[in-house]
Amino acid sequence: MTKPIIAILGAGNIGQSIARGLLESKAFQAEQLILTKRRIGQLADFKALGVRILDNNPQAVSAADIIILAFKPHKIKAVLTEIDPYLKEDRHVLVSVATGVFLHEIRDILSDEVAVFRAMPNTAIAVRESMTCICGENANGGQEQMIIDLFNQLGIAIKIEEEHMDAATVLAACGIAYALRFVRANMQGGIEIGFDATDALNIASQTVKGAAALLIEGHQHPEDEIDKVTTPQGCTIAGLNEMEHRGFSSSLIKGIAASFQKIRSS
Ligand SMILES: NC(=O)c1ccc[n+]([C@@H]2O[C@H](COP(=O)([O-])OP(=O)(O)OC[C@H]3O[C@@H](n4cnc5c(N)ncnc54)[C@H](OP(=O)(O)O)[C@@H]3O)[C@@H](O)[C@H]2O)c1
């Protein structure tokens, strides 16, 4: 499949972010994309770029190779039933980004043995910096690589087992909010020690970006990098230890566990 046609059905927030990211990556051209939603007037910007816009899901499926379902979870069953007659196992690959909809629930509705994936991106997909966790069923190695390659255009994608999808939702999707709250707290501290809000936000954001780059690009363990900035009896270790006395790591771990319990009980 040299130039697959990708249909994003239910192109709202996440669907449009995926579409925008794929176009910006230059790995996909506008004529390879089809977007659907009922209020197609909201997709005028994409239409102007040459993307095909439809309010008809079966028509989009018939014209595409990769189908991305970007609906709210409660819509998935009805749309799958609608498009099932048009899905063919020798042509289509299906990807659902709906939270909490299991692979077996999707496959139970399908008549053909279509390759099915679940992908859990986060909102940084809007700037092509998503962490996307992917699991699949009924797919061959080539199809699996094709879907990982696609989401690698939108950040970093890894394959995981489906049993870890809830944990991926917490660490990657909820994780964006945890990281942003960390930046906001830094910002508030920065204002208290003398910066205005704009400078405090810029300094805090770029510092967090730099710390992440040390780990991702430098392949370092966090504690190795912390050792480099903690001079004996210095100000960094004094601040860090004070944070730990007040439960910094513990509260973060407890928060992650609480999110996980919530997702598992809902
Ligand atoms: N936001 C996140 O951080 C995130 C992260 C990972 C996964 N997810 C998952 O992504 C999914 C989508 O979330 P979202 O925030 O993008 O939702 P959203 O903005 O509501 O997008 C869903 C879109 O589906 C369209 N739609 C509804 N019924 C339709 C139909 N029958 N045919 C065609 N289009 C239809 C709606 O547009 P019309 O009303 O105009 O049709 C709507 O714009 C959810 O399942 C969520 O769990 C979200």
C-alpha cells in the first residue's frame, strides 16, 4: 500500500488533530485524507486544503484503506454497525481511538476478519508530540508497522498489550494534565520569587521541555540528571528534599493510582 487513503470518521477534536498532524508531517497529502462528521461546514478549512469531506460514513469507508474511528465511545457501536457491510478484510485496517472500547467489542460487531487496532494518543497530538500507545488484533506485521508509522508522524508511538490500555490512558492521556499542573505550580513559585507571569510561564515550560529532552534525546535516567544539579549542601537538594518531605513523589504516585482506580471502576 504505497499511498493509503485514510478516512477519519467523526472528525472532532482528536480526529482533526490527527488530520492536521498528518498533513503537516508531509508524509501524507491532502488527497489521501477523507474526513467525516455530520456538520461538515465545520471542516471548511480542511476542504480548502484539498481534503475530501463527507457526511456519509459508508461512502468514506468504501473509498479508504485505513479507517480511523474518532467518535465518542458511546457512538462506536452504532457507527460500526453502519459501516460493517462496507468493511473488507483484504483491504481495510480499522483503528479506534475511543477510550474504553475493547478490541473484542469492536470485532464482535464486524462480519469480516478486518485487522483492528486501538490507539490511545494524548492532546499533544495537536502539535505532533503525542505519546500514542497502540494494541491490535487480527493484524499482520505489515499492518501493525503501517499503523505505528502513521502515529509516529504525530509524535512517538509504541505497541502495548491491550491489558495495559487503561494504564496507558492514565500515564499518557491524563499525564498531560499532571504535567501541566506541575508547570503551573512552577509558574506560581516563579511569580512568588520575582518573575511576572509571562516570564515565569516561559521559564517553567522551556525548563520542563529541556528536562524531557535530556531523557528522550540523551537516553538518561532521571536520577542521573538530578545528580548533576544537586551540589552537596546546595539549593537544589534543599528544595528537592523539602518537596519530598511534603509528599511530592508520593502524591503524584497516589494521584496516578487514583486515576487508574477510577478508570477501572467506571
Ligand atoms: N481528547 C483527548 O485527549 C483524547 C485522547 C485519546 C482518545 N480520545 C478519544 O477520542 C474520541 C473523540 O474525542 P473528541 O474529543 O475528538 O470528540 P469530539 O470532538 O466530540 O469528536 C467526535 C465527532 O464525531 C462527530 N460525529 C458524531 N456522530 C457522527 C456520525 N454519526 N457520523 C459522523 N460524525 C459523527 C461529531 O461531529 P458532528 O456532531 O458534526 O457529527 C464530533 O465532532 C473519544 O472517544 C475519546 O475517548 C480523546
